[in-house]
Amino acid sequence: MSKLSCSSCKEQKDTSLFPKANGKTRGYAWVCKQCKKEIRVAKHKSMAQEDVKAKNKNYWLKTSYGITLDEFNVMLSIQNHKCAICGCDEVETHSKKLYVDHCHTTKKVRDLLCHSCNIAIGNFKDSTENLKKAIAYLEKHK
């Protein structure tokens, strides 16, 4: 079996321990699989935990609603960190955060809502008619 030297750990290892690399003259990467994994883990650990959370939230917002974390933060700022319906402060909500409200038909992002208001809108199936009926019901039973 043929052996290669890893440019990271400097050890001679069997070629099966190196990732294949078609563009390389020797046909294998210069860093063995184990060192490559250790480098990737070290790089990930070196990122601040907040950076990882922000990166994950950005990805989630982009794939779920088509907005970036920066756009979300602008919305938070414009709304003064308050629910667009009831006006409760973000830190007063049971989850300590506001949620992206969007139209389930058009997928258009509307505003940020507390958990209670977001669930309420969803339970009324985004129907203004259902909401009007609920208001009439509450007024009737004052």
C-alpha cells in the first residue's frame, strides 16, 4: 500500500486516510482526513457562540421567510422591540422574543408579533371575517 505525508501532522499514512482530490497532482489532498476534521472542529470552536447562533438564525430566516437577520433586526428596531398588535415588549413575552408573521398564501412577511398574537392570528386562519365575528362575540358578552 502506498503512503503519503500529511502536511498538518507530518505523519506518513496510508492513502486511504486522505480525501481524494482530482485537481491535485498526487490525486489526494495534502491534509489527512483526521487532521482536516480537527481543523474544521477547531475553526468552529473558535467562532464565538453568538456568531454561530447568528449564522444559524440568519440561515433559518432566509430559508423560512426570505429575509436576512439584518432585515429582521431592522424590523425589530422599527417596531421598537414591541409586538405589532398588542404592543408588549419583546422581553415581556413568555419566550422573550418576537416572531415573524407572514401570509401563508402569499408568503409575504408582515411584521413581528409576540407568541400569543401570532398564534391568535393563525388560529383565526388569517381571516378578517373570523376576527370581526370574534370582536362581535366579545362585545355581546361584555
